[in-house]
Amino acid sequence: MKGVNREKYSLMMYKKKVLKKSLIVFTIRLFYIVFLLYTILSDKERAYI
């Protein structure tokens, strides 16, 4: 019983770690996409002027 609990606990911790990592990666990608869109839009505005 103890071994099973430990396995479940480690699995939960692993999932939490993975979730944290994926969240960080997601936010970085989001910022990157926003930055790209912003640069593209500002370039277009500059082109108009």
C-alpha cells in the first residue's frame, strides 16, 4: 500500500512539474507571437508613412 501511494504521489508531482513547464513554454510562445504581430503591424504603419 505504501509503495502504491508513493508512486501516485511521484506521478502527481511529475504532472505538476510538467504542467509548470508547459505553462512557462506557453506564456513564452504567447509573448513571442504578440511581439511578432506587433513588429509586423508597426512595420506596416511605417510603410504607410
